[in-house]
Amino acid sequence: SLAGIRWGSNPLRAALTNLARNQEAAISLDRRVDPDQMIDLVIADTPLRELLQRLAGQLKLGVGQVGSVIYLGPPPTAAVLGTVAALQEEQEQGLPSAVRSRLRRMQPLRWPELATPRDLIQSLADEAGLRVEGLEQIPHDLWPEVDLPPLTFAQSLSLILAGFELTFEYAPDGSAVQLKPLPATASITRRIPLRGSPGGVGAEIRRRFPDARF
């Protein structure tokens, strides 16, 4: 859908909250971004994604996506976050079926004002029946109220950890998650059978996925 904004010295978080409500979108702002900085921006009707790209460019931020949630944060994190979350979900395929069913259950990601990230991470892990190793890496912090749409365990935990430049990996038996640094690069490899001439198919893939490597 198209969105138009006219912000004149509006605090960033308030402006994003109004935009998300008007567009029925979910937007997550990284904890490292000042939510009270004033934004002056006027953009006519534009696709929401392009609008957010222009806003991010003004703020020297990056735009990423995890599930149905659009993420705004430091460019290095935005560049890998969605891929890292998808890789976690791929790792789940090797876990016991009972564990996979808990991890893939879609639940809203929401918490009240002044929630702490350690408590949020522990609560997510408890609901999934997992231990958390490395929780001491998360400093004490108090977060504003958040209400995001249903996400999987991997998507929810990836969004919470992003602001600390962390991600996680599963124990082989699915009994725990280990927190670890977010990688600087991430990629997913797919093998796709092709139909048609290699040149024509390759041109179409490059048109649709200009950042892909073959």
C-alpha cells in the first residue's frame, strides 16, 4: 500500500508508532537508536518499504525484516538479521519433532512498559521449554511497551537480541539455546531446478533478486 507522511519535529518513536498504526504494519526500532530524536520529513504517497528506506537513509540506519516485522537499526545488523533468523529456523529441522512444534508455534511478541530484556528472553525460552546459556551477556535495560504480531520463537528471539549484536544457536538435542555474537555476513543457499534456457532463467532471477550470488 501507499503511505504519505508529513512529520515536523516529531519524536522518532511516536512518528513510527503512528505510521505503523495507519498502515497496519509492524515496525521494530533497535534499542541503539535514539527514539526521542526529532524527525522532519515530508514524503508523498509512496510504498511503505520505500518510505522507510528514505527515512532510514536520513537517519543513517538500515531496514531489515523478520517475519512480518520491519526492523530499523544499524545497517550491519539490518543487513543480516532476517537471514540469520531464517537460518535458525533451518537449524530447527534437525531437532526432535516435539521441540520443533513448540518453536514454530506463532505467538504475538508483546511486553509492558519497563520490561527487561533478560526477563523477556527467559520467558520466551521457558515457554519453549529451553535453557538459555550466555544470558549474562545481556546488560540491564528497561524497554518501552511493545506489541508485535505473531512470530516464531526464532523470529522473536532474533528481534530481541539484535540490539545487543547477538544471535543464538540450538543445542543438538534442542534442550537449550546458546547466545553468541551476530555474524557480520549471512547467506542462505538454495538449489533450484531450472526450466528454460539458462540465459533466460538467469536473467529473470537476477532481475528479481539483484543481490543474489550464483
